Amino acid sequence: MSYDVKHSIESGKTALGIELGSTRIKAVLVGEDNTPIASGSHDWENSYENNVWTYSVEDIWRGLQDSYQKMASDVKQQYGVTLKTVGSIGFSAMMHGYMAFDQDGELLVPFRTWRNNITEQSSKALTELFNYNIPQRWSIAHLYQAILNQEEHVASINFQTTLAGYIHWKLTGEKVLGVGEASGVFPIDLNTKNYNQTMITQFNELVEPDKLPWKLEDILPQVLVAGAKAGVLTEEGAKLLDVSGELQAGIELCPPEGDAGTGMVATNSVAKRTGNVSAGTSAFAMVVLEKDLSKVYPEIDLVTTPTGNLVAMAHSNNCSSDLNAWVGLFEEFTTALGIDVDKNKLFETLFKKALEGDADAGGLLSYGYLSGEHMTHFEEGRPLFVRSTGSNFNLANFMRTHLFTAFGAMKIGMDILIKEEKVELDEILGHGGIFKTEGVGQSILAAAFNTPVSVMTTAGEGGAWGIALLASYMNNKEDNQTLEEYLNEKVFAGQEGKTMSPDPKDVEGFEKFMERYKKGLGIERAAVGNLN
């Protein structure tokens, strides 16, 4: 580092990003060169209550405060400085979902997360109305489903937002969203970088018979693009974030963004012909498009980058949860034998074993559906591992199957983009836990998409680093400097990554696995719309 980190912290020349992921809340502080200098994290899990996947408000704030305190303690331990201010702050979280508040700011119903597949009726109706795909996860689908269900709370709604928008609002008083996050709430007009006004009018006309006391535009957050200033940390907000009371008010915040947008930033894939795959509890591929798709696909979400460019998203609700559960079973076995194995070593060993398997995973088949899977029309989770009498059942193929299936549902969407829409990609950048073991998840993803896959040395920093970079961009960009230029010139210049090209044998093997996968689901071709 070519600067004095301690002085940088004391003088507030840093940027803080905090992201609330599905299993971890992470805080990352970056220095003047945009590299992480301190971090803290808090593990948490959603709960399934009354047929709804949710996180309690108490858990949200407890986790946020804990991750901040651990990051501040890391600063104190490394540099001997009590953290009192930063240059800018950004908050990010899981996209979509439903948080509705009354005029007193009280949450009307428990937070309904992206993971819920309970809005099929509204999703189909809105997709038909708008001629624009409205996935079940989207906030507008949750709102309209609540209206269709005649839920009592709907008439009391004063404000509806996402998890990231909720936190930003409570800390600043500002009801805003970054355009990337907003694009998972309601469709965006790419020309205005705001909600599509024609569709807003269509929605209001649709619900007019319900005689609601609000119009849609009155309850949605304001949309802002990357680089815009989105408010300052209030006195109450500072105390809410930092329970020690050391953090000072008045710090500027960037627009709150979703984990899809921060993943694009963290992998430097916000330019056209680039894409990234985030693989954790869920998996999603983001591809920045050069032009509109030829038609509406229920398997493909259309969202935007944090600057408002069109992005196709192939999202699956399930990725590594079932795989992690199987690794947990192996851990139980080693413990029962009295063998103490480091969990990271266990993951690494089992993942590497997968590279020794048959190209098509030996005829084995798995569906890691811990929760419902919209891509393949499963309303509820049904994890399943099956084999035939002729399968080559060994450890290598077992692990290979579970890594294959982690990308299986997402590949159905990507096949539409690559094989049917002929979308061209220069490369895919991977990030998330499944890529931690060098060369394993990367090679399997390259085979799945038949496209070179790169993993940056910073990929492990994830979305918390991505939102910290957006906070830094807001304060440190030069006049008229685009986000793409800022990332290329100020963040990723000189950074090295490792790129793996697809092995033709592995590509063929993955395609054979997908034939079994789709046959088991009754899917005749890549487009999920054609069911037996």
C-alpha cells in the first residue's frame, strides 16, 4: 500500500460496505486504493414460519450491529485506531422480497424473502399484463399476491421496500433504492432509469376495483443510479449501526443496491458482453446485454446494472445448500471415527475428488432443491439423490453430481440466452463459496456454460466489497467518469485472475447429465415452458 492506512482511517478517507446475504452479513472497510483493510461478519439463517421464509427484524439488526462491531474491532486490533468516521457507506442485501410498512413505520407482516415461491398466480398475471417477465421473487409480485389474497394489511401500506432499502431508510430517513435493486422491485424504463410509467399506470388500473387508499408510485422508493448521493447517516442511524456510540453522524451514503448489482461490481462485469455467476445458497448468472431479447421468457429476469444498463439474469433458488448438507454428513462420519478434520480441508478434499469422476458423473442424478425452485416449477423443496443399477456409484461421481446439480437449474436459463438468443459472452467471472477450492467449481461452470470462466483474486470478498466500491465511486469519481471507467482504472488495473477454458469432454459430460436432469423433471428441451 502506498499510503498510511492509519492516517487514512483517522481522516475518514475510507469507504464501508455492508451486505446482508442469505447466510452471512459481512462488513468490509476499504482504503484509499479500494482494497479491503478490515472486515467483520455475522452468520445467520432464514427461518420457515407459517409457510414463509423469513428473517426477524431483531435478527436483522443484531446481525448488522455484530458485523459492524467485528469490523471496528478488526480496525482497532490491526491499526490501533477507534473507528469514528468513514468517507462513505453503502448497504446491500438479498434482492426482491416484500417489506411493507404503515404510516408509523411499523412492519405490517413478517419480511417475505426472495426464497418464497408463493406468488405464482400474481407472477403469471403481471407477466401477461406487462408482456414482461415478473418472477415470483419480485416485490411487485408479492404485493399483488397479497392483494389477490385479500390480505388485511394491504390497505395500511404507506411504504414498500426491500431489505437493503429498509436498512438505508432507517439509517438515513431516505426512501430510495439503487436502480439495480429497484429493477427487482418493478420493471425499469432504460431511457429514464426510473420505474416504467406505462406499467405503473397499468398496475393502478388493474387494482382499481380493490379501492386501495394508495397509488403504486406513492409507496415505492425513489430510484437512483450509481454515483448519486443518497442521504447522510443520522444521529439515530449512527447509534443504531454502532451500539458503542463511537461512529459519528453525517457520513454520506450511496444508493442501496442488491446482491446482483454488487456481484457485478465486485467482479468488474458491468460492461456489455461480460457476465458473472454468484454461487452460494442460490445461484444466478448475470449477463450484460447488447440488445433486448426477442421475446419474454419466464426463466429469464430482466434487471439492470447499478448504472441502469439491461441485464439478463438466470436465477435459481438452490445451489450449494444440499451440497453443504452432504459435506456435513461426511464431517459427522469423521467425528464418529474420532478423526478431527478441518472443515475447509474436508470441502477441499471432497471438491477435488469430483475432478476424478466420469465426465457425465457416472449416470448419477441429484436435485438439490432445499427450497422451491421457480426455474423448474417446484413450489416446495424436495432434495433428492438417485441412481440406477447401472450407475457408476463412487465418491468422485457422487461429489461431481452434486456440483453439477448446483448449476443445473441455472443452466436451463443460460441455455435460453446462449443457444436460443445467441447472446455472445467474452467471459464469465465467478464468485461465491463454491469457487473457493481452486479450479473445481470454476472448471465445472466452464463446462456447464461452454464459456471461459475467470475467478479474480478478490472474488472471495464478494458483495460487501462491491457495495463498498459503489460508496467509494460516489465520493471519489472524477467528473463524468463512468462506473466502468472507475472500476477499470481505480480498482482492477493490474489485478490478476485465473481463467479456465471449457474442456470439450467435460462440456459433453455436463450435457449428458443435463439430459438426465431434464428427463427426470419431464422437460423435453432447455426452455422450461415445454412440460410433458
